[in-house]
Amino acid sequence: MKNIKYIIGAFLSFLLLFNSCQDDEYPVGDILAPSNIEISVTYIDEGGESAAPGLGSGEVMFSASADNATAYHFVIQKQTKLQKSGSVNHTFTTLGTNTYAVTAIAYGTGGNSSSKTIEVEVLALYEAPADLLDMLHGGGEKSWRIKAESKPHFGLGPPGGSIIAEWYSAGPNEKASAGMYDDRYIFSADGTFTHITNIDSGDNTGTIFGRVGLIDELGSTGGTVDGADVSNLPYNDYSENWTLTAPGDVETLSLSGIGFLGYYTGGNHQYKIFSRTATEMVVSTADGNGEFEWWFTLTTEEEGANSEFESEFNTLAWSDEFDTAGAPDVTKWTYDLGAGGWGNGELQTYTDNAENVIIEDGSLKITAKADGTGYTSARLKSKGLQEFTYGRVEVRAKLPAAQGTWPAIWMLGSNFDVVGWPASGEIDIMEQTGQDKSVTSGALHLPGNSGGNAITGATTNTTSTTEFHNYTVEWTATAIQLLVDDSVFLTFTNTPESPFNADFFMILNVAMGGSLGGTVDPAFTEDTMEIDYVRVYQ
């Protein structure tokens, strides 16, 4: 009798549930598969679009359309690119003319999808320079890491921006708990890219750091959500491929598949190389949301190699990026003109002619030239336009190689016209003799220590004439440090009695001969100092 009651009760419950389900309506809409997929192909080369197979850049834009589609995926060279817009750019890097399969997958409601595959012919002509390949892998393999101890090493700015981490820059070791600093990125000469997600784990497991939503593309779960970031997402080591191109003459590192550096941003997995030395590179990439340009500084050096230096100044107060071609900006620079060298026995005559000073290809170029029996050059100064007390001045430059050239990046006290020299003080951030181009020197001139008795320092710099380097002064009320690529080579204790506690202005010039230029090569015709940027942080 008891069992019958249970059976009747269960039957009544079923009827109640059935009637309840009949009363509710859940409209889901039509479930439609996309149809009529079309893929258009646009070859992108210098100066605009071109016909198949392109003119050699290897860059192609694919655009897909379909009826009833809400999103698209593209599969190109085993890379899956997610694009709601239906368009994606891809750079092919295998030299010569090659044929590739490209698949567009259109997604509709309810997860239904349709796909179409086409074949495209693409011409790629770019061959990476030897020094770039040597930097990246050295003919074997090299391990890179985010340079956590420096600023900037990770940050963001506006899409397509050219100022490193313009909107935000992480301070030294600021993201130590996010799962980024223990990662290593290995580039091998055979084109393999290996991402070790925890160098200290002893196995192939670790954690990574990335953007909310975009990092979901990796298919992992867990991690800690902190605003728009996901830190310490569990992820194993993996391998992809790397390639180098130079669209628009910008050296660009592309990683296949889900390969990434530092912080997962999705997007096209292409990193523009903003600057590089033999052991360091600054790169940027656009995220998959089109919101930001993300910036990273990577190094091959062991942690702590330059730990003696940490800047006190990290707010950009003034800069010239030399992005506008033509004459230098008259609101930032004026000139010293004429002959004589101001007491140093120099041989040049300074002019403001375009043949001696011009902005081209994103750099300020100061060119010394043979002119009959003499020489012409240029000397720029920020006097009366940009003068400041204390801060960090960073100038990125490549120096002339010819015997007898004397390039200098320096500062002079703004009261020079009143008190004279050396009472005004002088800070020589970078000088190079005309005879030894493998050494960078710097000096401080002040009463009692000027001319041949100046306070000086020097450091080996064997690639100064073939690569850009950062020449820096860190200037406070208590100390002045001179650096090349964040390595200190001169430290001076500043005191209230020194002249280094008032406004100074910048000077950029290339002299010929004189006390440091020495004997000029008789076959000299011309040579140039190129300056990528001048930045003042306070």
C-alpha cells in the first residue's frame, strides 16, 4: 500500500511538470547556416594595392561575406584568425611566388557554420638583414625575456602610436605576480618559436598573462581576473613558427598560430620592431579589439645585468620624435651658425642648409660634408625653447663612422651668455673621437674641472656606427649618471655648489677635426649622425 502511494505521487508530479513545461514558451529564432560565401583578395604593397601575386611585400587582405553570417574565422598557414568584421590581413614570408590555401569559415545563429577554401598566389621578396637575424637567434637559438627591471618594459598607447607606452607604462617589476616575468621566448634559426611559460617549473607547465576575452582564444580556464587583465592563467609550453617581414620598411616579427610575447592580446600576432640593439628590442602589437597598441621591451641579458640603474623620472615632459619630414621643428630647435668651432680647433662651418640637417625616414640627420677645402655641418640647440632643471634625457642615435668626425649630444647651462664657460656647466651625454669609433665617452665640465681636466668616463660601444643606441643622462640634485643602453659608465656626486642645479638646454652636432675629431680622412666626402628621438622625462 505504501509503494502505491509513492507511485501515485510520482505520477502526479510528472503531470504537474509536464503542464508547467507546456505553459512556458522559449523562442530561439531561426537557426540558419550561412550560405553564399564569397572571399575577396587584395594585395597590399608600397604605395597601395596591386594585382596578383603582388609586388613583393607578401601582405594580403582577405574579406569574406555570406548570407546569415554573424562572425568569421580565417585559417591561413595553420593560423586561425578570428574576425567578426569579415576582413583580415596576413603577411606571407616564404621567398618567391608561392600558392597558399585560405579558408573562410562563416558562423550563423545556433553555432551553424559553412566554409569556403580558395587558393592564392603571393610574391614575397623580403630578406631580413644579417644583423637582425644575428640579434634574434645568432645562427642557433637565443632565449629572450621581458625586461622587468626597466621602465618601460610593458605598457600601452593609442592604436598605431609611435611613442613607447604613451598612455601607460608598468614600473620596474610591477607585474611580478602576473605570470609574465618567468616566461622565456626562444627563437631558433630554423624558424621555430618556443614559449616556455615558467622557466623555473622544471616541466612544461606554467602560467601566462593576457587580456580579458581575447585570452579565451587559447582555450584554457582558470587564472585571476583583475579588471581587464587575466593573470596566472594555467598554460603549457608550446612551439610555433616565426617569420620576419618589413611592410612599409618597418621590421616586423610575425608569430604563427597563438604565439605571443609577454601579454596575450590576440590580433594578428605581428610585432613591429620599434628599436633594437644586439641584446634588446622594443616591439609593439595591436590587440584584437583594436583598442590599444601594446609595447614590450625584451632582452637576452640575464636578470640583474643592469640592476644598478633605475630612473627616478618616468613622466615624459618633452620630446621630438622627428616624424615630420623636412626641416627641424622651429618651436623646438634653433641653430648655431658659422665657422671656428668655438675654441676647439674644429674645421667645419655650421649651416642650417638641408644638405646638412634634415628630417627623413623618421630620423633627424646631421650630415658633415666636404666642401672645397673645408667642411660644412650643423649644430642644433633648444636654447630659449626647451630648458629644464633635472630629469632623464634619452637620445637614441646612430653615429658617423668616418675618421675625423666628432659627434656630440650634450647640454649647456642656460646662463652661459651671462656667466660664461665653464661657470655655466656642461654635460656631455655622448661624445666620440674621430679616431676610435668603438668607444663612447661622456664628460662634465665645471669650474676646476673643465677642458682637459673635465670629469670623464667611457664605455666600449663597438656597434655605435651600425646600430642605434640609447644615450642617457640621469640628472638629480644629488647625482648625475651617464649611460649607454641603461648601463652606467660615469657617476658624479652633485652638490649645491655645482652649476648643475639650474636650467640647461640641449645641443646636437657633428664637428670635424679639432681636439677630439683629430685628423680627418683625406678621402672624406660626408657622413651622418642619425637621431631617432630626443626625450626628456621628469
